[in-house]
Amino acid sequence: MRIHDSMISLVGDTPLVRLNNVTEGISATVLAKVEYFNPGGSVKDRIALRMIEAAEQSGELRPGGTIVEPTSGNTGVGLAIVAQQKGYKCVFVCPDKVSTDKINVLRAYGAEVVVCPTAVDPEHPDSYYNVSDRLVREIPDAWKPDQYSNPNNPRSHYETTGPELWEQTDGRITHFVAGVGTGGTISGTGRYLKEVSDGAVKIVGADPEGSVYSGGSGRPYLVEGVGEDFWPSAYDRTVTDEIVAVSDKDSFQMTRRLAKEEGLLVGGSCGMAVVAALRVAERLGPDDVVVVLLPDSGRGYLSKIFNDEWMADYGFLESGGASVAEVLRH
Ligand code: PMP
């Protein structure tokens, strides 16, 4: 019988698809690693599985225990699916600016979601950070994965994403491009590809303009899931050869083109990573193989990136237009 024992065995082994249209005028091969094929719809299923399995092995997560993590997005979905299949409870803590759709997805998978006010200082007892720390202390057998500092986040990519790319390209990959959030994807995948190629594969990080990874101040930007205002320990900055900063407008316009021209309905950090990949590929020749990782699906962004009014409000539809800072000031 051709069956999978549970959704867990569908994590990873995602397809690599050639980009044919947005690459016009580029002679290098540009391939997309499409992570929405994971069962929870994003790259984060990989880290959820690895972090949970490692905590089971170390005894940090005991049978019937509870996973507590401050997350509202893709990591929560991955953790919720793996947890329910393995008999753990999940409590996620998120700020009240998170859309009800995202909260409802987590609840649909059986997780409990605690919503905290955004408009309080980080030191306030009701802040998102303090509530998650308090829950970890108060709930018996609670365990907090902490994707920003957990070494099993990058390790999951070292063990799965990296080897998959090397095998899928028959060792012909020359450049790997990925957005940087926690830094887990680029650090783990990049380290594997460097080791297996004796340093030949170049590793390129894509970052929203304003984020610290590309030298920004941490000023606001709208692309979700990438960029930071601090340096997480999951990010190994010795692995990246180059960081490319991309504006919100370029990111979102490319995200729309990927749906219209490549049949890829993906999220805004995917458009951002593709812009960075194309900027790199423009400098390269026909023997180069650039792989860009696309973390999630566009379904979660229909009322933003794929909504003309929202795009127009920020001036993202026409050339020129207001910056995010200008719009936020209104
Ligand atoms: N894009 C999206 C939509 C994400 O949720 C994340 C994870 N924060 C990333 C990109 C970046 O991945 P990483 O945390 O591995 O750097």
C-alpha cells in the first residue's frame, strides 16, 4: 500500500521548480524550493519536528507535556500538527495585532491561544514575553522550544533542506538564496552546502530594508517572517557570503508576479527572496544554478498583498509612491 503513517511523515522532501518567466533576460538557471508542500504549509514544519524529537530524546518534553511558544504563525502550525500527532498539548502566546484568521488556524489544529495586548512595555506583566515565561513556569511539564535560540532549528535544515538540495540538483547548485528571520534556514542549509561543496556554493541572505541583518536600524517594514531588530543565536553569520536588502514594494510586486506568471501563490517573504535571487542571477552565466527557498503559501496574505486597496494605500501598485514610514505616520 502507498500510504503515510501520519502527516508527520510528509514533512520535508519538497519539490524544486524552475522559474521560467520572472527570469526573463537571465541566463543562469533559477530554481524555487517550494516549502508550502509541507503538511502545515510552510518550511517551519521541519524545525517543529526536529525541535520536538530532540526534546523528547533529552527528556525536556515528557509524555503528555505542554509546548508553550510565543508564536502566531508558521512555527505554531508546525508545532501544533506534530504535537497533536504525538499527544502533546500546545499553548501559543501572541500579540493582539495578529489577525483572527491566524489565531483560528492554530485553534483549529487543537492549540490553545493566549492573546496579549500589544500596547504595553515588554516589562509589563501582561506583555507577550512575560506571559509566555509565566506559563512555562506555571504549567506542569511545560517546555518552550524557543526557535530563536534552539540549535535544532538550524540543525533540521542541516539534516534535511541542505541534503535535499544537493541531491535534487545533482551537486550542480552554485548559489543558495533564502530570507533571514530566526536565521535557522540559511544557517543550517548554508552550512551543509558549504561543507559538501568544499566552500563552492555561495550563500545569500535576503533581508527587508530596515532590518539589522542588512545593516538597518530595525525600522518598520511590512514583509512578515523575516528581518529582525536583534541578532538571534540561531543565525550563524559566518555562513552567509552576502546579504541583499529588498524593499517592501519590490517584495510584494514580485510576490504578485509569482502567482500570475509562475503559478506560485506564495507569501511576501518569498517575493523578497526571489528579488534577491534575481539580483544575484543577473551577474551569473548559463552554468550557474541558483536555488531560492520559498517559505510559505500566499493564502495567509489574501487581504494584504493580493488586495489592490491595501497595496494602493501603501503606494505599492504604482512606481514611486509613499514609503511605509510615511504611511504609518498618517
Ligand atoms: N518567511 C516566513 C514567512 C517565515 O515565517 C520565516 C520564519 N520566521 C522565514 C521566512 C525565515 O526563516 P528563518 O526563521 O529560518 O530564518
